[in-house]
Amino acid sequence: MILNTALSLIQSKGYNGFSYRTIAERIGIKTASIHYYFPRKSDLGKFLIVDYKSRFKDELHHIDRDIDDASMKLQQFTNLFIQTLARGNRMCLCGMLAIDIVTLPPEIVEEVMGFIRDIEQWLTHVLTRGREAGSLKFDGPPEDQAKVVFAVLEGGMMTARILNDSHHFEQVIRQLLATLNTSTGR
């Protein structure tokens, strides 16, 4: 319960938007119980990011295993972001942490940067294969396009959250995918 509550708080309020007291009050325990497992807030934060990255990598593995077509892989990838936003207007954990980046402990900053690099590397691979197979079309190197895709998703989530309009995010995703997909006539 501690981890789920902390994750929910970070994804909705940011790293600096909660304390151990907030968690303790929400789940009805003493703060000492949290400190027992996570002596510092940075310990909890790092654990959450490492766990989040692991679960996200598992999702990417499932996408790779179950889907051959690159455009369909991208669609399924964007669905992960849609599902996150649908859970109480939450943000991607690392996107939310990026907002607080200048105040985060170095070990958390390192994990956030690693997450971004991992996602961009996966996207680069998918974009490369999609271009080679002819299902995706874009200008420039796949590495650059991977950065654009990830930035559009993170920025689109923020905008949709501000507007409290998940449909806005879905429109952004549809347009993003349409610009990459060769079957849309681009």
C-alpha cells in the first residue's frame, strides 16, 4: 500500500507535492512504518522509479513479442500513456519527476535520465525497423524522430492534464501516428 500510494501521489502531485505524513494519513499507518522500509524519501523515490522502469520494460517486451508491425507497436506504446492518463489524470512517472528535476536528489535524476534514454532507444529501434519495412515514414535519423515521439507524448500528457481533457491527448496521438504511418497517405 505504501508503494501504490506513493506512486499515485508522485504521478498526480509530483515528488515535492507529498510527504511521508501524506502517505501515512492516506493508508492509516505511522510515518515510522514508512521510514523503516525507506529511511529517506529519496530511497522511496528511487525504488519507485526502478520498479516503474522495470514494469515499463516488461510492457515493451510484450509489445515486441506480440506485435510485428512497427506502426502497431507505436500504437500499443501510446496506449500505455493513454492508460496512465486515464487513471485519475496521472502523468508518466518520469515525466512528472522531470517537472521537479532541479530539486530532485541526484540518484533520482540519474534514474529519470536512464528511463528517457531507454525509451528513446526502444523507439529508435521500432522506428528504424518500421522505416526499413516501409510501414513508417519520417524525415531525418530515427534517433531524432524517437526524441520527437517521446517529447510529443510527454508534452501531450501535460497539456491534456492542464485541460483535464483526455480526448485532447488522444487527438495528439492520432495526429502523431498519422504523420508516421505510410498507410495514411503521407
